[in-house]
Amino acid sequence: MKTNFLYFGQGEKTIVFIHGLSDDLTYWMELSSELENEYKILLYDIRGHGKSESGDFSIDILADDLHELLFKLSITKASFIGFSLGGNIALAFALKYPEIVEKMILMASFSQCDEQLESRFLEFKNALDISFEEFYDVIIKYVLPEEIIGRNREVLDHIKHEKARTSNVEAIKSGVNMGFGFNCTDQLHKIDVPTLILAGRNDEIVGLDLIEILNKNIKNSGLVIFDDTKHNLLIGRNIQQILKLIRKFI
């Protein structure tokens, strides 16, 4: 499978960034541009997203895609930062290929579904059956605070229409379906690498109950909760704090 990626930067340590559902590698540009003088950076589009090819979709397949990419780039040790679905991939990768994982940062991610998350997934699935634009309108209210949406409505509408032209709706549906069945909570005790968990206090997709499950079951973990933040942690007021946390942790 053809995987689109960018590998750049300086430094001895490598950070692999894994984006979330319906995103692509550009999600990480603001963080990576700040870190590229200190670390080697790998950004990539998961299958069916961005410029990567599509195909069969499961958490094991996505973990294997990443392993194949690292092998081709001769990366034998790295830290992994995953957002939402990207965090699921990071967890699956850490369980399957623990020898490669040095440290892990999970952002707004989960190890199992609860009623709230299942309800959101069903909402997303129904919206995708209508159109990408409908999905975007549904998910954006869970991703960003209302004041940010209000201030940036014109820009967000432009992004919506651009992504509607290029997004693979079937791959996004596959990601939603995968989320329904994802459950690795009973394996979290096997993860012994240092893990930092980041979450939004007002996240109505992945609630704090699911975040606490991660923190409780990964033995070498720490938790930071961002106030006035929904599912997307990478909003302006959080960027510098997240960069500081990454530098200190990795």
C-alpha cells in the first residue's frame, strides 16, 4: 500500500505523529514546525486519508501499516503521539510492537467504547450516510468550543467544502465502524512505556470516564486535563502548553 508521509527534522530522538479520523498529516504542522529543530519528525496519512491509498480497515492493519513504514525508513525506536483514532493506533502498535516504542502521548483517545462514545459514533455514521458536509457540521460542534467556531465560521466553511472534495467517505465510515468495536482495556496492563495522557475537560466525544480508564490501567502513565477544551486539544490557547509537555516528556 502507498503511504503518504513526511520525514524531516534534526536531533537524536524521533517522534511519530498519528492523526485522527477524517484528518491527515497536516493536522500536526503547527506542532511539528516548532519541534523539527529538536527532533526527527515523522508525519503520515493513515490509509484512506489524505494522499494515502485506501483498502481494508482494521486496527491491526493500521498498526501494521505504521510498522511497514517505520521499517522502510529504518526507524527502530521512536516516541508516538496519537490523537483520537491515532491514539487507538498508537495503543495497538505498542501492544503489537513494544520493542519500537520509547514513549507515548495519547490525546483525546480511548481503549473502549461507552454509551456516550457509541452515541457519537452512531451520529457520525448517520451523517456520513448523507454527505461529508453533514458529517462535518455534526462533528465540528464536538471538536471546537463555540466561541472558536463563531470567530472562524468563514474559514471553517471553506475547510468543509475543500475537504468534501477530497475526503474518502468510505474510509471515514470504516474508521467509525472500527471505533465501535475497539476494546483493548484488558491488555493495557501490558504497556510499560512512559505514557502521557492529554484530554479536554469538555470533550463530549471521549469523556473523562474513558480517559480515567487509560490512566488507571496503563501503569506508567500521567494525565493532564485542559480546561475549556473539547475533543480537539490543538487550539491556540493550548499549543504552547502542549509543546512544553512534549519537550519535557520526550
